[in-house]
Amino acid sequence: MSKHAFILLSHPEYPGKFANPLTYAIQLDDAGHNVDVYFDGEATYWFDGLEERPQPALDAYTRAKDRALIAGVCDHCASFKGVAEAVEAEGFEIEGTEHAPDVAGLVDEGYEIHTV
């Protein structure tokens, strides 16, 4: 099976840019593919006020999180944007200010990169 990494970069004011790629990630997971989802850039704001995010984006996020498809959140972006506490409240670690993910490393591991 193939490997896919979704890198979410969009601001949460555009919920379709969360609902759609998270749903695609779930579909790929259902089909047996390896899938990792990363929140980077403006997407790290997703965690601030999470309970207020609209459906179907919130449902897609919850399903992806429950399947452990969320591989990480950019430490640098979450720290710089002041949302590190909200990210950690969701169970993701922020361990400094290093930028993530390592896209070159993912490609070296055979992942196809999808950015939204």
C-alpha cells in the first residue's frame, strides 16, 4: 500500500479545508494505506476554540484523531501563534520551537505529500 502525508496549512476560517483532507485521509486509511496528517502554519489555530469548529470539519477531525492519523503539529507555528497550550490540551506535545514536519524525510520514506 502507499503512504500519504497531508499537511494542513489553512486557517480554520475555511472549514472545508479541514473537512475534506481529513475525510480523504480517513478514506485512504480505510483502504489500508499509511496516512499521517500534520497541522502546520495557520492550521495550528485549529486547536484554539476547537469546540466551536463547525461540522462536518469537527467530526472529520475527531474521527482522524481517534484513528491516530494526526501525526503532529508544528512546534514553531503553535508556539509563535500562541496556541501551544490548546494543542497540548488535545494531547499533542509541543517540545520547543523546531519547525515540523520534515517533508524531505517523509519523501525519503516514500510518502506522497498533499498540502492544503
